[in-house]
Amino acid sequence: MSQGSGDWWGRASPWLAAAVAAITANLAAASLEELLGIPRWPRWLASVVWVAVFSGAVVWVYREREKFGGKPRTRYLKTDDPPEQREHLILFLSHIVQHSGRGLPDWVTLTGNLQKDLEDLVVAKQGKPNWPWEMSLRSIAHHLGRLRSVTVVCSDASLLQAPWFADLLRMYEAIRRLSMRVLVKHRGRPQLRDLAGEEPVTGCDGWNFEAFDDLSAAMAFLLPALRKEGVRDEQVMVDFTGGQKPTSVLAAAMTFDRAIKAQYVQTNLPYRVIGYDFVYGSRDAEGLGF
């Protein structure tokens, strides 16, 4: 069954189930009445009773209507609990506006020792504007040891800086061994390319970080492409620290009731990586007031 037909079935199945239940309800009631040996009432009395019961059931369903769809919730509710490590990380790459060359501000000095560099950045950045790629480094560092690949999603502006970001990542041996790719738009179609430290990618476009439809098209291509490579949903983490507000909305939408998870890196002390397991009406969050 194709993905489109699967989506159609998912939308239609609740209505089909309701129709079957309504059609067979009378047959079930008659069979139960016969099975239990319930004496038959006068027709007028039975009509009054069952209409009253039906009306009460309709009111009951109306009052409980919110429980059918549920509300967005999250299983990870404590920032003290970091998200689990995953094999594949999706990053939205922010465009660096102020830099002294190749995306690095003049106050940033990197040594090639990732842990030391992240610690030094805490001191060096005092009183300075945030450097967004620091959060990307922290995001990747959190998953090292289990991480196998990183996919970078760029805007038109950050796509020009993607080779600089690739150079930055390859400074670190632990990251250099990973598969690193960038999701681009080639002649209007999504395409995965190796993230190489070369001159700006030509003949390709990035994604509009302010357009939800454009970002959705990117993810609609990327997730099935990963599945074809054997990457399961439970191996994927989406980091929505970079980009614009719609990227955060998209990350949440992608993970609703799925094994894919989302995370955010704090841009201020203590720079924790916070995981979000978004669900819709899950029993896991019952009674928490959401």
C-alpha cells in the first residue's frame, strides 16, 4: 500500500468504524435481548426508554468530546532528564550574520578538542551575542557515541555557509567519522547531498524557514528517504534550536505520536539539551493538567 493510500485509510477508518457500529447496534441489541430473555415491552414504552437512553448517550459523548482527540502533551517534563541518544540527528542550520570569516566570530577560538572548546565558549562568550553554531555543536556532542549521521537542513542564506559548517565539524575526530549530508532543493525537488567543506553549493536552493509548507515538503522527502536507508523512526532526533519559529512547529508536528523525538539546546546557562516526546492524548500524561 502506498503512503498516500495509507493516509487515506487513516482518515477514513474512524468514520467506517462508526458506521459499522451504528448499523450493527440494533442487531446486537436484539440479539442481547433474546439471549438474556428480557420480556418485550409495549412498543411505545420501548421507544420512550431507548430514545431517552440514546439522548443521554449523545450528551455524554458531547461532554467527553475532548478526550477523543486529546491535547498535545509531552512525556519529557523535566529538564533534568536529557533526551536519549539517537543514531540520526536532523539539524536546522542558522545563518551566521556576524563573523570574522567562515562563520566564526572573532572571539571564538577552537582547538579541535570538542569538550574543551564547549567549556571555553562558556567563558569567551560573556557579554557577546549568541553564536548559533555553538548550539549545533552541543546538539551533536550530546549524541556522540551512538550517533552515526547528521542531516543539515538549510535556508537559502545558511546554505551558502554550509561548507563552512562542514569545515567546523571536521575539526573534531569524533564528528569527522559520521555521515554528514545536507538537504537541498535541486530544480525544485528535494535532494540529499554530502556535506562537504568546499565552496558554496551551486545550482541548489535552501528551504524557506518561515514557510511551513516548504519545510513540510522537505520533511516529507527526508523521512521516507531515511526509512529506505534502513533508518527507523526510533533512531531519529530532530533538533529545532536553529532556524525560525516555523521550524519549531514543524519539529513538534513531525513527532506527534511517533517514535521520532525532538530536542532543543538551551542558549543560556546551563546549556542543557532538552528532549520533547510530543504525543496527542497519550495516557502517559494523564492527570497532569494539560
